[in-house]
Amino acid sequence: MRDDVAGRIHTHGTILVRVDGREHWVDTSMLTERPVPVERGVETRHDHPFRPVRVEPVDDLWRVHWYRQPFPEEIGCLVLDDDVTVAHCQARYEASRELSPFNTMLHATTMRGGRSVAIAHGHRCEHDADGFRYEPIADRAARDRVLVDDFGYSEEIVARLPDDDPT
């Protein structure tokens, strides 16, 4: 899938699953908390207090509108391929190595206790039913403290992470 304003360029993998003859969209990065049913030709909504999702049909595929973090805005992503092979997924994964910001700097998101917390682009972002809070992370020590305190990572694991490369 890809942000629909950028054209049909593959960048993010997502999953469509079929259970008992019904299709569902499942994406752990987007933290919908549960599978979102999708049906050909029908718009679907997943109401969530602070992470709503809307899936609309586009030709024989779907555009997923979701509320991304760390930037509090809705973004539309067009699902480009359906029913693909393992070889296709491996090829897309390898191609993404040169395109993805996820390979040069830390991105992490967790949803716990009715709130989500993310680290991305040098910021700590918190989102819950009361709103959105966005603050810069001053340095490596501050980043590491967020990973330990908000994400529950051990200090030993956090110490092994490389510094961000913002280029």
C-alpha cells in the first residue's frame, strides 16, 4: 500500500485475511486494536475513540483512511495488490530497503491503557481520547528513557539500539 497522494508506489505491507468467507484488513502498525471487515463495493468504518479507520472501495481494491501517529491527521493509503505470493512480498520487502525511513531512524508505537505513544522523527507523541500531545526528544538519553518508561523495553536492549541517522 502507499499514501494515495504519491501515486501507485509500493512502500508499506499490510494484510487482508479471509475468515469464514469474509475479508478483514489487519495492520499491526496502524493499531486498530481489532480486524476491520472489508467488503467489495462497500465502505467500512471502524469507530475508535482516537484511532478511527475508514475503508472505501477503489476499483477492485481499497483505500484505507487512518489517523496516523506521530502527525495527527488522517492519511489515505491505497492497497495496491491482493492475493500475492511469498516471492512478491520478499521482492517488495527488499525494494523498500532504499525507500523506507524506518531503516534510518527509530519508529515505535504502542497502545496500552487507552492511549498510544509513539517515537518518530525525533518526537514523543501521545494520543488518547483527550487529545494529542507532541514533544521533541532532546537527545539520545531522553529517547532511551521514553523507550524504557513508556514502552517497557529493558535498559539492556535500549542500550544496543543505534543512534538515529536523520539523513
